[in-house]
Amino acid sequence: MEPFRFHLFVCTQQKPEGVPSCPASGSLAVLGALDGELQAHGLNREVQLTTCGCMGLCDEGPVMVVYPAGVWYRRVQPSDVSEIVTAHIGKGQPVARLVWNDAPAMKAMAVEHGEKFREAMAARDRAGVLPDRLDQMIRGYMPSRCLLTALELDIFTAVGDGANSAQVGAKINANARATGMLLNALVALGLLSKSGDDYKNTHEAARFFVQGSKDNHRNGLLHTANIWHRWSTLTDAVRSGTCVQSEQEEKPEWKRNFIAGMQRNAKDRAPLMVKALGASNSKVRRVLDLGGGSGAYSIAFAKASPEVRCEILDIPEVVPLTAEYVRQAGVSEQVTLRTGDMLKDDFGSGFDIVMLNAICHMFSEEQNRDIIRRAYRALAPNGRLVVQDFILNPDKTGPQQAALFSLNMLVNTDGGASYSEGEYTQWMKAAGFAEVCRVNLPGPSSLVVGLRK
Ligand SMILES: C[S@@+](CC[C@H](N)C(=O)[O-])C[C@H]1O[C@@H](n2cnc3c(N)ncnc32)[C@H](O)[C@@H]1O
Ligand code: FES
């Protein structure tokens, strides 16, 4: 039985550059147009739109199939989509000029393609060619470096509503020839478009990378650009077992970008965490936010309940930045700031919640055990310690993001790492917490919560 009135499959099989494929012929644009058109007609609840792998008809792409009748379309373009939705989905009349119903020819093409493909793969294997997956992993830094350089140079803001390479080069005070090369690469990466000599931002680039745009992420992403330099020291860090000092951190804008990066990660997660802790309607009155950074989590607590008072402890260089975020959020009455060192200073007492959001990965096991012991003492009876971080599986080989983040802490700190749920549980139990549980949030990090009886 078909759960949907129609089921549309659009081939989006990626293939190496130069090899015919549906994405190379524009299937991703067709997919986007179909999604938009179905939504516009209010059909997305009765029509399922699904991507699929290669169907062996790559020279005739973009290929799509409409079930339950099994109508095959070839060479579909975004400009055809409105007609397909109106005629086929709306009135049950397939668009004849795009339908491909020569079943014997299609089958022969698909079978021949499959045989050739398997033969080519076997030949590559025999010749010892590096698999594409490994090759892409090796060169993965190239697109990343291109985009980070574009952000560092504020290229997208310089492109604005449209500019040629000389104009962009002059605006960012860079060499015109090299600027042109970077702009062309950004077109190849789908972040700019080019018409004649003029470049334009794509919709995404204009939205996320241009100064002044409401959703601009550039400031937060510049933190990732700073971290990139640290990652280039990974080989030495693995040899020595700890981070290799870099001049980078001394630059004054480093901390501002760092805290903007923290804010970027935290602002959508913070209300989810407050909700997960059931803190908006419970007896939570006093919250201690150790290393509060941009204050996003304290701000979310304060906004969830006017009864809550939060105290943020952070280092002297960061607290003035925290103060800006707290003031902008309009919660200065509820959120107080304290300058200090969480590795040494007294935490105070009587808190209902002590938060360690993205903190434990900065420190060694010994330092974390000590912080957790002192956090226990700072809690009121029935108070909770909340650790939020990337949590590793017991054997520490995944999730991938947590395992990679562990190396991020190797290149950035003296003794930091990602830790497993078992380690956090053990440290909390040793500190006296009666119950410890894990709470998963959407996204890459989770909570480990300890209850002081
Ligand atoms: C990775 S950020 C996390 C910020 C915030 N908790 C969040 O999740 O968005 C780490 C924070 O800890 C602060 N920090 C680092 N070492 C500290 C220390 N010894 N004492 C107090 N704060 C510290 C940093 O300044 C920074 O704000
Ligand atoms: S890539 Fe789409 S049919 Fe082969």
C-alpha cells in the first residue's frame, strides 16, 4: 500500500568532476524547485519527495521517477517543475515531452552502465588507485581554507550587491589577480555566482556571511578561522602530547571572536537546555554559570523565569564581553557577573544549578574532578550539576564530532580532551552525587546531570 498519493524520486548521486551525473546536470536545483512548488501548492503532506542514488541513466540526467505509476522523466530542468506539479501531480497527466518510456532502451543503458561502472571500479582497484573517499578526505582543507580566507578578508561584504574582482580587491586592500582567483574558486564552491566580469553573492552567502545581514555568522566563524591555525600544529601537538603555543591567541580580537563563536553555538541550544532541565516552572532560583562566555545559558534561564538569578564566573578578558551580551538581552537585573578563575576561586554556596557548558573539555581529568568536587559543595540540597559537552562513546572512537573535537582540545589546551559519559559519571559519583543521568539534546552535545541529595 502506498502511504502517499505520489512518491517522487530525484537522482542526486554525486560523481567525480567531469563524469556525467544528475547533480552535474542540475538535479539539486530541480529538487529545490520541486520542494518549493509542492509546498506552494500545499501538496507536501500527500506527496513524498525523496532523493535517490544513480539509476544508470546518467547521460540523460537529471532523472526522476514518479510512483506509484512508475513514470520516468529525463533531462528535467527547474523551469519544467511548475508544469510537472500542476499537470502530473495536480491533474494526473504526465508531461509527455519529458517522459521517457522506452523501457528496453532504458534497461539496456542502465545494465551497460552498471557493467561499465563495476569494470572501472575493478580496474582502479587492480591499479591501486587511491579511493575517492580518501582523496577527498586528504584535500578537504581546500574548500574550508577558501571559505575561511574569504571570511577573514570579508569578501562577501565587499562583493555586496555585485562587483568585479578589481573592485573587490580595492575594497579589501588585496592583490587584484589573486582576489580574482579566490572569487572564481568561491563561484566553483557555489558561494558566489559570476556573470561576465561581475560576481554576486548567492542567497546563502548574502544571508550568513555579509556584515549587516540579520543572520550574519561571520564574527562567530572567525573563531573557526583562528582555530584553523592551531590545527596546523596537530602533528607537533601529537608528538609533544600537549598544545604548541601560538602567537595567534595574543591578538586582541581573538577573545572577541571566540566569545562570538560560543554565542553562535549556544544561543539556539540554551532554551532547549533550560526546557530539558524543566527549569522554567520548577524551584530553580539560583544558578551558577562557570565560564559563562557570552552568557547565553544564563540569559535563557533569566528569560524563562523572572524568579531566577544567575551568576556568571569568567576570566577578566571575557567578563566585559559577557556584560555586553547580557545588557543587549535586557536581563542585567537577573544576571550578575564575577571575574575569577574557576580552577582556584571559591564558587560560593546554595545554588540550585551549577552549569559547566562546554567547559570540561578545556581541562584535564584531575582538574575536572576538582571542579566537580567544588561544584558539589556549592549546590543546595536537591541541587543539580549540569555538564554539557561532546560526549564520547565508551571506547572513545565516536561520535565522529566528539572524537575530532578531542583533537581540537589537544591543539588548543594543556590537558583538555573530550570525555565519555562513564568518565563524567565516575567523577560525579566520586564527588558525592547521588544520581547521575544523561539527557540528550538535539545537536552534537549532550548533558550529564548529577543530583546532590
Ligand atoms: C568554550 S567556552 C564556553 C562558554 C559558555 N559556557 C558556552 O557554552 O557558550 C569556555 C569559557 O570558559 C572561560 N574560562 C576558561 N578558563 C577559565 C577559568 N580558569 N576560569 C573561569 N573561566 C574560564 C572562557 O573564558 C570561556 O568563556
Ligand atoms: S547519476 Fe543520476 S542516473 Fe546516474
